[in-house]
Amino acid sequence: MKRIFTDLEINDLIKETKNIEVNDYNNLLNLTRQKKQHLEKEVVIKKNDGSSFIIIIRKNKLNIIDFSVILGYVPHKSNSVFRLRRYNGKSHGHTNKIEKDSFYGFHIHTATERYQQLGMKEDFFAEPTSKYSDINGAVSNLFNDCIINIPTGGQSLLF
């Protein structure tokens, strides 16, 4: 049975300080892996307890506003990514199934306990945002919102 994370655990993971390596930071938007119509990059941030955070950046090769910038968590002795936050582009509409509100535009998904309890994807809940309008802005917001430290010596290529 899949573990359900509480809202408190989710918030604690999001607010935990994460330190990215200089080389990983400098190459973050060098999306090299191809998956169908998308390019993708993953960066792993290891924790001392054997768990890790993972940043996944995915963008459509043809549509610049079709992207996802994701912060995931991989528990110790697991290979399953629990998506804590997902910053999506303006390429599709979204409807929150519990709240029944719909919108179209840039939006931020956040993992919630209530969606997990109903057997849905942990990060299905989303809210529209005007905090960013491109993939660089989404990455910047992920770093700010999720306490990801930019390393000394990191080039300011992203922001």
C-alpha cells in the first residue's frame, strides 16, 4: 500500500533547506533527455538520511509555454518520486476534482493529503498563478518557494 503523506509532512519537506551542487545548478536548464515531444533534465539532491529531493524540468520542443518544473521527494529505500510541487505552463486547462473549480493558465500544483486519501495523484490540486510567465520564472519560483539554495559560484543563467 502506498504511503500517505500528511499536509504537515508535505509542508515540512517543502520548507526544508535544500542545497544544490554548483555544477547541477549551472546545467539545470541544459535539458538533454528526450521523451517524445519533450526535453527533460533531472537533478538529485541527496539527504544524509538516504532520502533525496529531485528537481525535474520538462519542456515541450515546440510550445515554449508547455512545461513542468517539479520538486519531488524520494524516501529512503524507495525509487518512487512523491511530487511535492509542480509549476506548470499555460498549455492546458485544469479542474480540481474535489473543489470543482476550473481554470486555464499558468498554475502551481501542490501535494495534499486529501487527494492522496481519495486515491488520486498526490499533486492533483492546483492554483492559478501570475508569479511567472515562462520556464525561467517557474524555476525561480520553485527555488524561492521550496528553499533551494543557489550555490556560491553558480552562474546566474536562470534568473
